[in-house]
Amino acid sequence: MSNPTMNKTSRIYVAGHRGLVGSAIVRRLEMDGHENLLLRTRTELDLRDRQATFTFFEQECPEYVFLAAAKVGGILANDTYPADFLSENLAIQQNVIQAAHRFGVTKLLFLGSSCIYPRECPQPIKEDYLLTGPLEPTNEWYAIAKIAGIKLCQAYNKQHRTRFISAMPTNLYGPNDNFDLSTSHVLPAMIRKFHEAKVQQETTGEKATVTLWGSGNPRREFLHVDDLADACLHLMRHYEGNDPINVGTGEDVTIRELAEIIAEVTGFEGEVVWDASKPDGTPRKLLDVTRMQNLGWSASIPLAHGIRDTSHWFRSSAKSSETVRG
């Protein structure tokens, strides 16, 4: 007997649908003609609340779940709020995964992160390297929570024969990203810094300077969130394995090269200063995406094109905010 497959009439719950990943998954589902989407804001449903989560699952009976809800942030946020990152993510994952089993969800996709892998991993990083060494200290709290989520899915599969799968995306960016400089990741933070510096330069006529953290030497891989959403639907339809699957582009750039791309896209012509007193984080993080490619999927959005798209979205949303305030 074959496993049932998600179709146009399936009841689909996207947890975290207003976030970077969740909103992209919703866009992709709607593009495919899925109209039976179950969506709740954080105000409507606090997934840290076990009883509220169980009540939702009991009443709405979702058949498929994309678990994209999480407390996320960059190095500064992780380092400042370690207890929040660990406890809140553990609570969200446990409540949703347990409810999915209790109320008969057909299949669940858990979204992890490439930060689950050891700091000094061989490159590119294979899924098999999980738990083979110490984590990167600047985001270990978030990483430990995500590892627990993977293991909880595997435990339910082993004990209850559930169909809970896990995807491990690389560094993400795109529309609906977080551009708050105190909590954002490197790519959206750079877009905002370069954009605001350019505006300042045009306003004052003086040459602007952008200061960036670290040496600029670490290498990072960046995946547009629309590519990730496409990969998530592909996995939900075609993957039944117990092991987490890496999702990335298979290519990386230095942070310095990233800055050059963003400067060109935003039209910034000032000076870039690297503050070497600030941490670099992991020296290199490139995922081995062989398993994903063997499942018939590869990323399709080039980095410069994706950055241009994201920069345009940021400028448009910034103008909208100014209009509302005005």
C-alpha cells in the first residue's frame, strides 16, 4: 500500500506563515493551487502553549504540516538571549510534533538549520557529520534546539511509524527577512547598512562609510527562500527517509565577496571598513547537497539576482513604512 500524497484539497498547516520561510512556503503552495491552508498568527496561536497547540490540531485536523515556526536571529541575538533561543524553540517543536502524532497528521516536515553541524566540519558538510564534534559557540543554543527537533522526528518515526521528515537549509534570505540590525543575519543586515549609507550620502553629499563585522574571510552559502520553499514541497511529495536532508546551492562566497555584490546591487560607492574585533563565527559552512540533487531537486535562483530581488523588497517595504508614519 502506497503512502498518501499531498494534493490540492489537502488540509495543510504552515506553522510560522508570516516568517521568512513560512511566507515563502505559503506563496509556493498557493502558486500550485493549494487553497485549503490553515494559517494562524502568533497572536491567534502561541505554539509555546501546549494546550492551545493541541486544541488547534484537534479542531482543525491538518493532514500535512510544514513546521517553519521558530525563534531565530543572528550571532548577537543568539549570544544575548541563549535561554530564550533554547527553551522557546524546544517548546514550539515538542508541542507541534507531539500534536501531529496525537491527532493523526499524515506527514510533517521539520525545518532545521545548517548550524546543527559541528564548527570544524569537513567541507562540504554531509548529513552524516551531525553530532561528530563541538558546535559553534555563538549559536549553539539554537543549534541544540534544532538537533532535538530532528531527533524527536526520528524518535516518533521509530516508535510510532510516523512520516516526519527534516530539512536542513543553509543561510537563507529573501522577502520578509528580518532587517533589524540588532537581531538580523549577515545578508539582510548588509542590505540595510548599504542602502541607508547610500541614502545618507545622497542626502549630505559626503562620502559614506559602512562598518562590517569580522575579517570578511569566512565563507558562507546563501539560498533564496523561494528556492527553499520549492525544495520543501519537493521533499513533502518525494521523500520518505528518516535522515535529515541538506538544502542549499552547493556554492559559497566569502563575506567580503558578499559585501561587494550587495554594494554593487544597492549602488553604494563609499568605503567599507572591517571591524576585526568582532567575531567571524564559523570559518566556512558549505552544505553537501548530493542527497537533495539525487531526489531530483537543485537550486535555481542565482545569488546576485536573489540579492537584487531582496534589496528591492527592502526598499519598497521601507518606503511603505515611511508612508504609513507620514
